[in-house]
Amino acid sequence: MNGMLAAVVFVPMACGPVSYVIGRKSKKGRDAFVLAVTILEMLLTLLIMKAGEISLSIPGFAGLGIGFASGHFRTVMAFLTASGWLASTLLSREYFAHVKRRNRYYVFWLLTLGAVMGVFLSVDLYTTFIFFEIMSFTSYVAVVQTEEEDALKASVTYLAVAVIGGLVTLSGIFVLYHTLGTLNISELAHAAEAMEDKSILWVCGLLILVGFGAKAGAFPLHIWLPTAHPAAPAPASAVLSGVITKTGIYGVAVLSTTLFLHDAQWGQMLAVFGAITMVLGAALAVCSVDLKRTLACSSVSQIGFVVVGISMQCLLGHHNALAVEGTILHIMNHSLIKMVLFPCAGVIHLSTHSYDLNDIRGFGRGKPLLAVIMGIPMLSLAGLPFLNGYVSKTLLHESIVEYIHIAGEQAWLYSVLEWMFLFAGGLTFAYMLKLFCCIFVEKNEHPHWKTGKYIARTSAVVLLLYVAIMPVLGALPHETMEGVSAFARSFFHGEAPAHAVHYFAWINLKGAVISLTIGALVYLLVVRRLLIRKDRYIDPIPKWCSIEYGIYRPLIDLLSKTFQLIAGCLDRGVLLLIDLLAKAIQLIAVCLDQVIFRILFHEIPAAAARGCGRLKTQIVQMIVSLTGREYTPRPSLEEIPYDYHFAKYEDDPVPEEGIWQSFGFGLMLAGLGLVFALAFIILHK
């Protein structure tokens, strides 16, 4: 049974290159092979779920060895990954019917699947990091797939965030391993609790948080999400939002439930970042005029809701049942919802060849099937009662309310957090209402798309299956969703609820009513009045106001130029110093030569002078030979006239090239020394 864990991770990675070979001969054969691999992955995941808790260790792999384990939250995320990949593969067959470079896409599609599974099933942070980085680089191909200008720009941002975040995270993992002596997730909490000085743990935690938070799309490293999603193909966007962002959440959850288990200060910090993320993402989505960008900004906002849930777990301590269940269920619900909305955006794009709201306006008129497929997930994400999104948002909201009652003097701060939560939920309803009215209610006087069939039967069936689950989960939360949270909560060290949650009691419905009211007002007063000009949707946010183009890129450019200036000054300074030293040494050598020569020629007998001269010649010859140059002896004493002066030898070659060669050779030796030193440390630590 343990071998199934390795198969889930490595089989799709091994099949990626095989799909390329098949695709060179038969496109249909390749498509069938990739679909078969994702079906196999789904079957293996179901077998793992049935097997319960199993583990696998591969010692020596990549140095420290890697390990995998199943059970609880890991298994839930593996199932979401396998099912999401299977659905997206089915949708890809229609979406990529007339797209080039599909062989490349499917190779990295399967590689990414295996890497994501490696992250969710990892038993230690070292394994997590290895597959996290593999996933970052293989998923890059999905972002750059179209190779259009926007895709190339988005891919640069995606790769920069992934590389910088990965390097910072790696440094934190190294320090953590040196401090605690273990990276095993099940041992971290006990090892951290035994430490008296927690400051070093904060250093490690903050460094590791950078990489995981960036991949999750949390503020202030969320910049890749609004650019990568619009650039990537719709099926890839579905897994980017629904699954890959959750690998970052997985890392944040590991930190918060091990190193900082029930740590109030860590929870306060996450609450700040989570609150900013959920409000900022929702505000950007309200202003966006691009369908996929709106959905991408929505993902940023929903990640903020999840981060707030994790923060409440830390703050509530052993009374964190509502926060744990809300976090688990909102991760699941967001994945289900975005696995529908992004493919629907792809369906619209296939017919209209645009994501701009002004171009696709009215496309859904007369298409009730598409209205149902998109409308139910939109309302679910907005928190409409009797849909699955309402349940998880209610649990998260009630966890905040629960903490307000025990927060003491800081209660007013968490009352502000509660209203930010409700306001972000209202903005969610506003931008979803904006999209629905634009696509299905408003008219387009100059439609540029063809009428008739707009969605393949297979795609419709897959999307309807996802949609059908949502009202079932939302109407029967005790029978369905609570079972999922109970199965997964031990990963978060969650406690069972002290009493049953009455989801449809007025005290819980009140929060949803407030959010929906705020959303309706924002739509009527802001979207309709301020964001539509001359019957066209406008984005009021200028490009320079974005964090990426307003802060990060100018800052990187400034740092780059500063380092270039410093390096240029140092380079010129070193050259000048070397030149001065060379001339000083040359001058000293000539002066010493004159002094010695005068002494030998005038103040000692000729025989002794000749002996000393020969000794001097031998010493100089030995020194010069060490430099690898040929020594040309000077004339003998008898051949030198009495009126000797050093100007006679001004034309002698000055070994300036030798100085440069020696300097370069020294640098080379220093570099080799560092390499050998690092190798020694790594091998003999």
C-alpha cells in the first residue's frame, strides 16, 4: 500500500515525457493517454483514501531524504487535486482543439500534477519545499503557454515571485533545521515548544512564510495572480486558482499549527495580512473590466478569508473548532467554485475571443444552461444561504465573533476585522452581480460572435456535476460538510465543536444578510453609477497604482542601478589601487636595485661584488621563475660602465600583465577554496 503514495507522485511525472513522444505521432493518442493518466491518478487517490493513514520514506533522496503520508487534510487535498485535474483535462480537449504547442503543455501539465501531489502528501518541510519548487517551475509553462505579450509579461512576474519566494523559504528551512534538528511536520510542534527563546523561530517562520504566502496569493505578494490567470489558458487557470494556490495555504497552515500552534502574536500578524488581502482583492475585482482578471482578484480575496481563518485558529487556542472547520471547508468550497467559473470563462472566450466585459456583454442572453452553471457558483461564493459557500463563510465569521467575546481590551480591533470580513463579503456579491448582469442581462448592440452551439457536451456534463454538488452541500451541511471537516481537522490540531452549529438561525443568517445588502448597494451606487461611462465598463485604477508597477518594479530598478553604480565604483577603485601598488612596488624595486648596485660596485672589492652579484642573480632568477616568466640576466659587472644610471633600464618590460594574471589567479583560487569549504561543510556536517 505504501507504494501507492510514490505512484501518486511519480507516475504522472514519469508519464509527462511519454505523452510528448505519443503526441509527435498522434494527437488523439496523446489526449487519450493524458486522460488515462488523470483517471489512474483519481483511482490511486481513492485507494489511498480507503487505506487510511499510510506513510512512505525514501532515505537519502536529495540528501536528507523525502517522505510522504496520507490521511486527514492531506487526503482531502489530494482528492481535490486529482478530481480537479481530471475535470480540467476533460475541459482541455475542447479548449485546445485549435491551439498549438499542446505537446509541451501536456508534458508540464502532468509534471505539475505529480509535484502538487508531492506537496500535499509531504511528511516534512524538506519534501514540501522540493516539490513546491518543482511545481513552481513546471506550472510556469501554463502561464506562458500562449506566448503572447501579456503572457510573457505575466510569466516574468510569476517566475520572479516563485524564485525569490523559494530562495527566502529555503533559507528559513535551513535555519529551522539547524535550530530544531528536524523538519518532520509531526515533530515540529513538540520541538518548538521545548525552545525557551522563540525569536529564532520567528525568523524562520517569517522567511518560510514569504514563499508560501506568495504562492497562496496573499498580500503583499499577490501580484502574480491578477496577471497570470488572464494570461493562462482557462483549464490551467482553474487549477492555478483552485489547487495550486492551496499549496501555499498548506505551507501557511503547517507553520501555524506547528511552530506557532496557538500563538496569539502569530495569529494577530496573519489577521492583519488576511484582512488586507480579502478587502484588497475584492476591491480590485469590483473595478476590473476583464472577466478572468476579476476571477483572479476574487481568488486573492478568498485566500484572504482563509488566512483570516488560520489566524483565528492561533488566537482561539483550544477553542478553535469553528475556525478550523471554516478554514477547511472554505478551502474546499473555493476550489469547487473556481473549477467551474474559470472553465466557463474559457467557454465564453472560445466564442467571443475576448475576456473584456465590454466585448462579451450579453453573450449569455438566451443561454439558460450557462446561466445556471455560472450563476450558482457566483452566488455560492457571495455567501448566499443554502449554498456551500455560505456554510464556510458563516463558520469563519462566527469564529471572529467568538474571539471578540474573549479579546478583552482588543475587542474593538476584532470588531473592525469582523466588519472588514462582512464588507469583503459584500464586495464579493457586488462583483459577481456585475459579471452576471453583464453577461446574462445586458444587451450587446454589436455582437461579434456566432450563434449556435457554444459548449461541448462533455464540458457541460463535467461542469454540471460540480454545480450540482454545491446546493447539496449548502442545504445539508451537517450530513455532508461537517463530515469532511471532522475527517481533516486533526491536521490543524482542531477540537470538535462544543455544540451543533445552527447555520440557518437568524444569528448566523444576519451576517450573510448584511454582506448581501452591502454588495447590492455597492453594485447600484458604485458599479452602475461610477464604473460605467458612456455605456462602457471602465477600470478607474491607473496602472501606476498597482503594487507591481508602482512599487516593486521601480524598487527593483532602483536597487539594480544602485548596485551597478557601487560595483562600477568598486571596480574602478580596485583598478586604481592595483595600478598605484604596482607602480609603488616597481619604484621601490628600482630604488633598492640602485642602492644594492651602488654598494656592490663602490664599497666592496670587485671579487666580492661579483660573488654577491651572482648570488643576487640566482635569487632574482628563482623568484622570477615562480611567476612562470623567462629570466634574462643583466650584463656582468665588467660590461657595465661606471656612469651607470637606472634610466638605462627604463625600457625594460614591466610585468603588468603578470599582475593581472596573478590577481585573476588569486581570485580563482579563492573561489575554488570556497567551493571546497562548502563541500566539506555539506559532507561532514
